[in-house]
Amino acid sequence: MSVLKNLQDLSDLEFYKCAEKLQDDITDFCLRDFGLKKSPRSVKQVIKNIDEKDQEEINAIFAKYGRTPNQQFRSEYPEWFLKSRKLKLIKYTDTLIGCIIEANLIYAVSIAECDQRRELQNNAIGVCGNLYRELQYLKRHLPINLNWITGTLAMIKREEVLLKGWRRSDNKTRKKITEGKV
């Protein structure tokens, strides 16, 4: 038995699955602080070829304040910068999924509904562009794993192509509506 098209749940649409994968990957990337390492390092790892005398002075300074020289050094990138970039990426992926779901829920039977659906599709495509530019920005300013970033940038381009194909396929429905066949 079939279900009316306007009552159907989101089907196994490739552009939706790709968007979900993109959202998962970017969320994982943000949860790992963009792959930046904040591991404990000693002074000798930070400053190569340190003199014995200087090492003793550093040890004395750390000891004065109840610390050891092997404390964890903070990331060289300010926390506010990383946090703002993470929030931006998460917001873009949430918006992408939201636009896709909203557009897919519209069963167009009028030109106004076609326009509304197309606007949501255009917004999703625009978000892909914003995601791409944000990741390019991070690539320029952070030492990000190039294998990961290259694969994700390619996935964003693929998502954009899939969304444009979906938008193009809606032209048939629009044509039927204008001809009065719906």
C-alpha cells in the first residue's frame, strides 16, 4: 500500500545522507578541537637545545610557583577563536540539514510552494558555500590534517552538486503546475 507523497517521511535521498555524513564529520572535527594537540610537553620539547643553566633557572621558577616544568602548555590559538569557529561550523551544518528537511516537507502544488521549496534549496546550496569558505579559512590559519580537510571539502562540493540536481528535478513539477496538469 502506498502513502500519499505529502505524508511520506524523508526517504533515502542521497543529498540528505551526504549532508548527514558531512554534519557528523564536522561535528567530530570540532569535538577534537580541529585536530590540534594539547598534550603535555616538557620545556626541552618546546625549546630545543636549552642550556643546563637555563633549564635550572626554569626549574627554579616553576618550583617557586608549585609547578613542574612538564606542565601542559596551552594551545597557541586563543580559546575564543577556536570556540567561535566551532560554533560557526556547527551552525552551518545544522542550517544545511534544516533547509533540506524543510524543503523536502513541501509538496508543491502551487507556484508559491515551488518558490518556497526552491528558496530553501538555494539556502542549502548557499550554506555549502559558506561551509567550504570557513574550512578554507581554517586550513589557512590552523595546522589541520590536510587529508581530512581535502576529503571534507570534496564532500561539500559533492553535496552542492547533489542539491543542484535536486533543485533541477523540481523544474518538472513547476512546469506541470504552470501548464495546469497538477
